[in-house]
Amino acid sequence: MTGAIASAACDESLEHAANEHPLIGRYLERLQRERGYSPRTVSSYRIDLASLQALATEQHKRRASLAQPVPSSEATDALDFSQTDERAVRAWVARASRDGLSARSIARRLSAWRGFYDWLAESGSASVNPARGVRAPKAPRRLPSALAPDQAVQLVDAPEAEGFEAVRDRAIFELLYSSGLRLSELTSLDVRYFEASAGLARSGSWLSIEQSEVSVTGKGSRRRTVPVGSQALAALAAWLQERERFLTLNPNADERALFLSARGLRLSGRSVQLRLKRRGIVQGVPASMH
């Protein structure tokens, strides 16, 4: 599929190149030669600038009010990009938005147009950048999707866990569900609070099983305390026992990290992501787990 999309984009780029204005060709050559842009990136710029050429052609024909058609090659050569003003660019943005072009695509094209006009100004071919003050429509903010309550229960509802990884993962999923921690907050948890010692910083985030809570340092170095529910506490208690047995057999393991890998290291966020996705598949949760 990716190859087909790339091939289609390449075909579209070649189609635009056939009737490309010489100035656009020179600009794209400069991007590739002086800035080291990849052929794929240059192809994307070619497509974006082709829409600018179409807009400039439309403006050119409207101003000239030609009584007789002009060969496309002559019209292309006679095109003056400096005649395209900010009002025309704003009208194009409004039309493109109505036609369903995404805000992200409009923003990308405007960015390409600004760069092109800046280059025209450097070479003396234009004195004003009509795209400079034009902004794309705001993209709708994507709200995070959440599991439905029955799906969340389905994720954590499993037979009693046995073994190091199974007990640990059960505690992780229960804690995530109970306390709504960010991934980085969960993996940074220490098993308890640690004071600063030689070469080691004091705990930034830690579990307090006695207080039924976790203290975490989140975005902006802001610390907050989050309660832990009874099901998560039971799963954590089982994990702490398993963790203690593991430390006895692996004295070089990380003594501070709450959640350990099979190698005795603090469990990484990527490992949690993969295990969560795998757990969703095993439990038959239809949503994509992340």
C-alpha cells in the first residue's frame, strides 16, 4: 500500500513537471542541490507549487481577459507570480477548505508558497510575499480515545496471575486502570520513597502501599498524589512479593524501580506498550491498545 501511494505521488509529480514554470523548476533544483532535499521531498514541493502556479494562471487570465486562447507553453512562460496578491491566496484557502482539503495540507502548501516567494524576493522577481500573512484554518483538535468501561474490565479481568511477568503485568494494568497514570509516570515509579544519597537523586515518583497512593512528578515537574484502588492494591501486593523473591535471586537488580524487567532493569515504556497491546489481543479487546 505504501509503495502504491508513493508511486501515485511520483506520477502526480511528473504530471505537474511537464507544464512547470521555469522559476519553479529552478527553485526545486536549488532545494535539491543546495539544501539537500530528497527526491521525495522535492516531489511534494512540486505538487504544492503546482497549485500555486494554477492560482497564478487563473489570476493572470482574469487580468489579461484574453480574447483568444494562448498555447499553454506561452502562458506558462508569461506567468508573473508577483501579480498574485494576498487576497487571492486567502480566497484559495477558503475554497480549498470548502472543497475538503485538510487544514494540515493547506498549511503545508502555504509553507511551500512562502519559501518560494522568499526565494523570488531574493532574486528580484517579487517584492511582496502574498502568503506571508495567510494562515491555514485551525485543525480540529483530536481528542484522546478511551476504552469503554466494559472493555477496560475485559482488559484486566483474567485468571489469577502466576509467574514473574504475569504478576507484574497484572499489577501494571490494574494500576494504569485505577490511577490513570501516564506511561512515563508509571515506569518512573520507585517501590518506595528514597532520600538522596551518594550519586543518587531522591525519588521523583514512588508508591506508598500503606497510604494507598502513588506520588508522581508529571509534566512541568509538577507533583501530584493519586489514589490507588483496592483491586490495584491487591495486584501490587502480589507483585511486591514476587519482586522480593526476584531480588533475592538477582542481587544486582535495580532495588529502587517498582517494575522490573526479567533482566533486573527498570521496565521501559516501550515494553509496557507492547505488553499492553498484546494483552488487549489476548483478552479480545476490539480497540487498539496504547
